[in-house]
Amino acid sequence: MFKKILFATSATEATDHAARVAFNMAQAYDAQLFIFHVLGVPTRGYSQVVLDVKTKEEVVLDDEYVAWVEEEIKTHYTKQLETAQKTEIKVAIGFPHREILRAARELKPDLIVMGGSTGENEDSVYKKSLVGSTLQRVAKAAPCPVLVVNRPAASFWGGMSNIVFGTDFSKASDAAFKFAIKLAKTLACELHIFHALDIGSVHTGRILTQDEIETKIRESLRRIRGRYLPDMDGIGDYNFEVWEGIPYIEVVKYARENHADLIVMAHHTQKTSGEDTRLGSNIEQVIVRAGCPVISINR
Amino acid sequence: MKKILIVDDDPNIIDYLTTLFEDNGYTTIAAHDVQEGLEIAKKEIPDLITLDLEMPEEWGPRFYRKMSQEKSLKNIPVIVISGLSGGDHAVGKAVAFLSKPFDRDELLKIVKETLNV
């Protein structure tokens, strides 16, 4: 299922937690791991002078500099590289999100692994809002699932065995479900199908009675059953659950309470158009807050 | 006498913790991985568990998940002791997180408070 993993890294501490997951997965699933780093952004189009993403200095690009950066990456991951089997370091120049997507098209990985936001520095080329904009752009356009480790705490699971799939019954969610079910079957995972009933924004100005909420929960459970139960053959252990609240909080809470080691959600395409590269705000918040890795699926 | 289960793949840490706890009036048992830890825990029902995060095979958070599914084990307090940074919230319901190298007095204080002795 994971033969090729593209780990997009800034090769700094900010992505160390994602690195733990990437190296661990590569080892556990015997995958080839591409360690991909964008070293600099050209100061002008096609310029040989680039702004180094780590030092923030302008440097003249030549083979020697690229080799030096590769060596730096090797040093940064010395410990992991000792035990890793099939790894390849790749360095590129350009805008990080574009280069990561280009690499994804060329290398055709089964999964892209990324860290969350990088550092506090306002001048970082990765920039960040709630989740880094590099991440937002990659997640939106990636040809394969994107696994994100934002909180350090999310990186200590050592593999996947208990998956929470968060659904909002959208078409995008169906694609994410396909991936979740395949993953659960291939890796013999427990699978939780979870829907959060949004009682925050939808009914502004009106407070639902608990009877109304629980009627809606029942409806949603029936919907989950109707939509997903036929595909549950071959899944050893599964649960259907609906909780009311603020969706992203409920997903994070549900995953925590059930000790999930992975959350799978659709990258939300509703309400996004044109240049708007934001992830759906729910998955964005889940990525930021989750205590386990989150896989975002956009197609 | 209160019983502490030490789950850690590093024999040096097990040695160190065993001596530390036994010198301070606790009995100890040790397990080197998650599987062994669960088997011993079920048999011995310890009063407290110290848990490492990264171990070969399964990792600490999964030990916690499995023990919380066991009726006899789910209320046993867990102290996470790990050499990895950023693991503070890796086991959300642990009573404490200590990163190696840790202060022995701090650990003993937490153990004492947790066990209420």
C-alpha cells in the first residue's frame, strides 16, 4: 500500500516529528523513502541567486552548494539513515509547494508526508497561517494522499492500527472513505466511522433542543449505516459514531478517546474556488490539533 | 507494598528504575516490550506503570490503548518516561511525562503523589 513515500522536509527541527513518522512508516511497510527538500527560492525568475530557506541568505547556486545542502540533510538525519533501507535524498530549487507537487507528479509516491507549520519566523518562505500555506497548497492539489504530523505528540504511535475516518457525507468524503477502507483492510486496522453533527454554525441564532439533536444523531447514524456498512466486509473491528458539537473539536476528541493512531479526512472542496487555497476549515483545524497523524485526501 | 511495572526496552533504564524504586520501598516488575508488559500487567495488576514511548515492535501509546481496554487495568496510573522530545502529550491521559535524563527526586515525588503513600 505504501511502496513509495515522499517526505517533504525543511530538514529542521520543525519537521523532526514528521520525520519520525516518515522513517517509521518506510521501515514498517518496506517503502522507498524520498527525502525531499527545497533548498531555496530564486530571487528572480530563473536566477542562479537563491534565497536559502534555512539561512535566509542569498547564495549563488552551483553544484557545490547543492552537494553541501545534501550533506547537511544527511547529517540532520544521521540516526534515522543508519537503520533506513531504501532512501534517496532529493534537493530542488523553487517555491516549496510547487516543487513538492512537481516531485509528486514525477516520483508518483503513494503518500506525501509533511510536517505542520514551520517555526515562528514571519520571514519563513514556507509562511504559515494556521497550517503552513505550503501544506495547504500541497494538500489541495496533491495527486496522492498527504499525511501531516503537526503536533509533536502525534508522532509516537509507531504505525497504523486504529483509524478514525471523519465523514461529512460529501462526495469528497467518499474518496477519503475508499482510501480509509483500503488501508484498514490492508493493514488489518480497527476502523471508526465518525460524523460530527455541527451544532455551532448551521443553526446560528437558534438553540436546538436535545431531542432535536438526538433525532439528528439517529438520522446520521442511519445514514452512516446505509452508506458505509456494505463495504465493511473484511474489516475485523469497526464502529459507527456520531457526536454533536463543533466538528473539528469532536473529531479530535473522538480520536483521542479511542486512542486512534490515524485520522483520515477528505480535503474539503466545498466553498473553495479559484485562488482560495485554504483547506476546508475543519480538516485544517483537525490537522493542527490532532494527537495522531492526519491523512488528507483530495481526490 | 506498592507494586510498580516498568515498561522499557532499554535494560539500563530498567536497572536504574528498579534500583531507584526498590530503594524507596516499592516492589517492581519489568517488561521489555508492549506485549510482555500487557501480560505481566494482567497477571500482577501493578499499582503504577512507567512507560517508554519508542520501543521495537509496538510503541508506548499502543500499550496505553490496550491497557485501557482491559477492565482490570484501565485505572492504573501511567507515567511516561521517554528520551524523545515533544512526547508530553503522546499519552494524553498519563499522570505525568518525564524526559530522559530525568530528575530522580522529581520522579519519586510524582510516584509518591500518585500512589498517595
